[in-house]
Amino acid sequence: MTTIAAVIEYLERFAPKRLAASWDNVGLLLGDRAAPVSRVMTCLTVTPESAAEAVAEGVQLIVSHHPVLFRPVQRLTADNSEGRMLLALIRAGVAVYSPHTAFDNTAEGINEILASKLGLTAVKPLRAAQAEASCKLVVFVPDNDLAKVSDALFAAGAGHIGQYRECSFRLAGTGTFHGSEASNPTVGQKGRREEVSEWRLEVVCSEARIERVIAAMRAAHSYEEPAYDVYALRPSAANGGDGRLGRLPATKPLGVLASSIREVLRSGPVQIVGELAREVSSVAIVCGAGGELLKDAIRAQADVFLTGEMRFHDYLAAQAAGIALILPGHYAIERIGVEELAGRLQRQWPELKVWASHRECDPVAWV
């Protein structure tokens, strides 16, 4: 039996939540992770139409790119459309998980899907991620505490290195102590020097989590006064980042590139800022509304910036900087990722029924 928790574990390995923007609301947002799942639907946004489809089709899990409950709510009632929609999902036992900006920027996420569809080469992040401040915790534990303390450290968030978790180093040795008359040693006796077989246990940890990790270590450790050290680590180059930057296999006119993007995305008309005959080669990509990274695209000397939508004053800024824009719309540029994600989940669990919402559509129409 596959559970919602198993699907979530896979999604969070594929698109780790640490890749999400600080303002985002990613993860399991509605439902019971212990519930079984046999039918999964992906969508760009949970709307009354896509929610009704999920309920009618007996879905147990919606993987929605955009989060529900994005802003804090004080009441959940049937007095408005969002409340009615969420209450219907709750009554039907439908869980909702959102990967959002973590999916945008992960390896093989939406930005890389777009880069691949356009045949870009030498692809790299448009805005490189900043390395997270980290440290190493070294704690000395007796044999009987090794497993218990290790598990507590991992559960508190220590031991993550890249795509690996529960990483540690253990070295056997001998510790000594001489307890005062007021001490209460777990092993040996007070009032004399004791020698105890111990393990040197090392784990890495983000600086933001270190106090939580130390508290977990103390709670699991049997010693009255655990011996431990915390070392600050020099920041290393971070992997990943926001958006993508790459080069077309051959230069082509801006208008030709825009037409090929429209075909790839199966979109309606696309907005273009720039001369259609201009030859372009380097392409910056940010799915969704990417105006925040326009300056990064300009600094990278990209010929063209592909994103879903931007503000009018961003058009003017791009025009002044000499960078072209291609804007196929928010829905069009991200729907392709929702469909690819459904295929990825179906390949991972052939026994499940997984599909991208059939009722979801672009709310913008062109006349």
C-alpha cells in the first residue's frame, strides 16, 4: 500500500523544501500523510474546477504547483469560494501538497524542463544560490547512547549533505572524567578518575538549526554533562539557484524563437519586447512571474529573457537595457511542468493512477 507520506518523501527528495523561496508556503498543506493513496492529480492551481475534478475522480492527493492557504487564515467556512472548495476537499479526504518554488528551481524542475525543451546548452542557474552557514557538532557518547543520540540528531535536522541525509562520522576512543562529590555520573563512580569507552560522533548542521540539534542531543544523551564541541565551517559554493541561463544551439531571430516557444508550450499568442528580426543566442529563463530576476538576466548579458509575465515598467527597463522579452503567460509557462510532474510520479509508481488535471485551463483568453 502506497501512502501519501511515501509520495511526499519522494517529492521532497526530488524538490527539497530548502530550495523554496523564503516567502513561499510549500509542503503538505492539507490532509493526512498516513492515508493510503491510489489516485493522484497534479495541477497548476487548486481552483473550484480542479477541486471538483479531484473529488469526482476519487483522488486522494493533489500535487498543486501553487500553494493553497498561501496567506494565513483565521476562519475556514463555506461563506466564500475558497472555504467551500477546501471544505469539499476535506470532506472527500483529498490531501494537497505544493512544491512551488522548490519545483521551479530543482534539478529537472520547471526551469530546466523549459531549457531542455528549447535545446539550451551550458545551462546553469541564473541567480546562484547563497551557501547556507553551517557548522559541525562533535559529541562524545558511550556505546549504549550511540544509536539513540544519532537518531535524535538526524530527526532534529542534522546530517544533511547535498542529496544525502543521516550522514555522520563515528570514531571509537576512550574518555576520562573525575566527578566531584556533587556529581551523579551515569557510568563509573564519582570521586575518582574514570576511563570510559566512548564514540566521537560528528554531524554537520545548518547554523539555523544548531540550537535545536543541541537540545535534541542533550535530551537523548544519558550523561549528566555531555561533552560536545561546535565548529563553524567555511561556506562552500552552493549548488543550484533561481532560474536558468543557457545558449541556443544556433542563433535565431527573436520572432522565430518566440514561435518555437509557443509551439513547445502549446500556448496562445506570446508577448514580445524587442525587434523580431534580432538574432539571439543566450536565453535566461524564470517560470511564473520573473520580474524580480530581470536584473540578473541583464547582468548575465542574456539576449532574451523568457518568463510568464512582467509589469509594464519591467518592459521599459528591459528595453532600455537592450534585452528582449518573451512572455507566454503565467499558466502556459508552468503548465508544462505540471504535466511533466504527473509523468514522473506515474513512472515512480506504475500501480497508481496519476494525471494532470483535465479541467484546469488558462483563465486568460485572447480575442
